[in-house]
Amino acid sequence: MGPRRSHTKSKKGCSQCKVRRIKCNEVHPVCQNCARREIECDFSRRPEDRSSTARETDSRTSSASQESGQDKSQIHPEAVTTTPLPVSAATVDPFLLPNLESTRRTTDLATGDLELLHHFSTVTYTTLADACASVDNRELWQVHAVRLGFKHEFLLRAILTVAALHLRHLNPLESSYYDLMASTHQNFALETARDALTSVDENNCHAIFTFSCLIFVMTSASLRKQAGSEAHQEILEWFLLLRGCNSVLQLHWDTLRNSFLYPLLDEVNQTETKAGYSIKDADRIMELLTTCCYSGLSTDPEASKAYAMTVYELMKTFSQVSILRDRGQGLMLSCCIWPNTIPQKYLELLADQKPEALVILAHYAVMLHWADKEWFMKGMARYLLDTIKTSVGEEWQGALQWPSSVIGSNLM
């Protein structure tokens, strides 16, 4: 064995590392540990009370540079570049010069995030614009949404999540890598969004609305990773979060309409006000209404009422979606309408995995199947239907006949 490498102790580490009693690599303006933990590093500030050692080093380095005409590489030998920076050595504060070799090691995650942001701004945004019925919203996703994300972390995290999920779809051989990135950003996005929902105002309502649109994409693209009843839970959590966003935004609709979000809001408004409820398979939905509403009438009339209201709203949404589908327009926003109109009681029944509630959800999956052309919707409806078919009893399989015939099934 060779001799052990010597360990040089230093008292110049940042205060955060000192408190945690870990070695600081002393990289300016942010050390490696603070960068990884995403916390503020006191190297990024210019404290007036630097230690005497730091001031002496600063003074000696500056004086030596002036007298000998040393360039920046002599101040920090490890920061040699072939093209000198347009700053004289006499004006350079050595405490602000980064150790490029160390910085290169600490920016791996940041580089990955930049890849995601670049992909969203050059590729993914077009898929979101096409998934909406309106044709005039590409700038909204490419420019405004990203710019807004820089001010609101939960939105930026959602944007990075969607980009990672899209790259996973495009690069199956690297799915594990992009899955990890998507999961990491999605967890942060959901956590910080819940905090933002407690204090919605004119400053963050635009970000929350945009985030609510991305929730649908995140849930749809990641649902197939769930197993069994977890898929139901994932859908339920999406419904609840979507409804939460919608409820807190009600007081700010006028503000949203007068913003860059107008194309999306106008699209939702036009979809909601489509006239007529005649659809080709209305009789199927009426059969569903009869099956679900009267099966438990004698034991739980409150549940039957909730089922009736839920099916009625589903029929309305089917009518609206059918019109857009016939026109070849995107269905993403339309698929988000129904979860905001159903009664709270139905969500409670769905959480309890009541067969009637699951059968209704299976019919909603038909609507999701119609949007299957979008990359984030691929296979979602079929997977959801299969999990429902394994959850309900044999006596309910007949009620799933229509969605099974439309969507198809991997189960016999």
C-alpha cells in the first residue's frame, strides 16, 4: 500500500459546514455541501467582518499581483484558462474566484436540470400546446410558463418533472435515470405547491393555475408505474389536488383572464359551454346511471345520490369532449373538467374503492383513451381499466362491458 494522503485542516469553511461538522471544500461563491443541500452558503455574501487571516491573504495576493503582474492562473493555479478573463488581477477578489475543478464535480445535478429545461423549452412545450384544443398557446408554454417557473419553485419543479417524463418516453433505455429525476422533482413540486395553496394571491395565482395543468401530465405519465389499488390512489390524489387548485383560484379568475393564460382559460370556458348532450353512447351512460344509482339505494341513499350527480357530470363532459374529438382537437384540458365537477361524496366512495365508484371511473377512462395519442396518455386508460377489473367483483364485470370494448384490455 502506498502512503496515506495527507489531510489538510482548514478553518476557512463556511458556517453551515462548521455547524454540521463536515469538511467544506471552500468553493466560492457556494461550497459543494451547500449546493447539494440547496441552502444559502455564506460564501455568497460579502461579510464586512472577514477573519484577519482572510484579509491578510486578500491583501498579500492583491499586492503580489500588482507588483509582479501575475495573471489569474497564479492566484488560483487550478483555474487556468486558455483565454484570460477581461479583468485585471489587481481587481480580482480571490475569495470570489471559483475552483473550477471542484465546481465541475458539484454541478452534475445542475447540468441534468439544464438538460431538462432545454428539452422542455425546445421539444416538450410543443406537445403540451398540441394537447390543448387551442392552437395559439405555444408561446405560453415555451416562454411564459418557464419564466414564471423561475419565480415559483413548485412550478419550475413541475416543468422539470414533465421534461424528465418526456425524455423517459423518448429514451426507454435510459428510463431509470429519467425516472429518478422525475420522481425527485415531482416530490419537491408537490410539497412546495401544497404550501403555496395555503396563501394564494395575485402574485402566485398564475403559477398555481399553470401548475394545475401540469398535474394532469405528471399523473398520466407516471400512473403506469403504480400497481393494483395504488393506481386508484394516484388518480384520487390527482383529483384532490386538481380540485384544491381550482377552488383557491376561484377568487382570481378575472386576474387570470387578463394575463398570458387567457388562451387556456378561454378554451376551458368554450368547452364548458358547448351546447347539447347528445353523444353516440349516451345509452351506455344511462345504463351506468341505473346500475350504480339503484344497486345500493336501500342501504345508502346518500351514496346513490352522489353516483347520480357524478354520472350526470360525466355525461356532460363526454358531450363536450366528443365535439373536440370530432374536430381533431386536443383533449387535455377537457379531461380535467370532470374531476372539478363531481361531488365530494363520490371521492370518499372512490377512496373506499366501492365497486360503483370504480365502475364510474372506468367509464371516465374511455375519455382518457380518446386522448391516447398524447405521449403522456399512452396506455393509461387500459392500465386503469385493468386495475379496476381486478378490484371489483365478478358481478360487476358486466357493467364494464362498454369501456372494455372501447379501450380493450390486457385481461381476459
